[in-house]
Amino acid sequence: YSNSRAIVLNGCGVKNAGYFGIYAARSSTIDAHGVNASGAGAYGIYAIRSSTINAHGVNASGAGAYGIYAVRSSTINAGGADASGANTYGIYAEHGSTINADGADASGAGTYGIFAYHSSTISADGADASEAGTYGIYASHGSTIDADGADASGAGTYGIYATRSSTINAGGANASGAGSRGIYAERSS
């Protein structure tokens, strides 16, 4: 349960898990490249308390709440991952966490396509955060998102939104078709 290590073979995984598709806690590490963790009841991929999940090309689509979620100084490496159709958050890093998700798909999220909160960092160059219910790409409380060439189009309210001393690098990104504003920055962002 703590300081543990697991390897899930490419092409394997847990579809339609009741709660967690892939879960690492308390300084644990999971290698799960190309794994199928789709349809999880709450979390497709979840790393907490200084854990690491290596999941390039993973399928975490259709999660009940969070497609890919890192919290409390955790790291998830998920380039090219599919976190589309999450009920609330497509890709979410919180409290000093890092998610590397270049080229990932977080489209169709219920509320946030890609969200970095409280001193977190997300690398999402070329990622798809289109058709999010409220925010396509959102950074708050001293967080940074790199989203060059990303797609945040069709968001319900804001395509790209930075607030409270946060930074979003979005050269060549698409924030068209947002319900309120395509690109918005406030509060020292």
C-alpha cells in the first residue's frame, strides 16, 4: 500500500472498474503503458501522496468523475492518453502535482477539460480539451499549463482561463466557440 510498485502489461487493464481504474498511493509507482482503464466508476487514473503513474497511451475514457487525476505532489506521465468523456474532470493536477499529457484527449468533460490547481503543472501541448461543459483549459492558484497547439474549442463558458497568479502558455491553441470568452486571464495571471 505504501512504497509499492506494480506493472500492468500493455493492452491489459481493468475496464468498468467500480471506483478506481488505476490507483497509486503513498509514494508508490505503477507502470501501465497502453492499458485500458476505461469506464471507471469514479477515477480512471489516480495518483496521490507522492506517487507516480507512467501511463503513456492509456485509455481512461468515460470515467465517472476524473479521467486522469494527480494530487499531493504526485506525477502522472500520460502522453497520448485518452481521458475523454469524464463526467467532471478530464485531466486534473492538484496541490503541487505534475501531469505530462502532451497529445492527450480530454474532450467532452462534464466541467473541466484540463485543470491545474494549487501550484501544479500540466504539460498538454497538442492536447484536446474541446467541448468541455464549463472550462476547456483552466489554471488557478499559482499553477502552470503548457498548451501550445491545444484545442479548447466549444467550451460551455471559457475556452482558456487563468486566474490567481497562474500561467497558461497557449501559442496556436484554439479557444473558439466558447459560451462566454475564448481566452480570459485575471488576478495577476
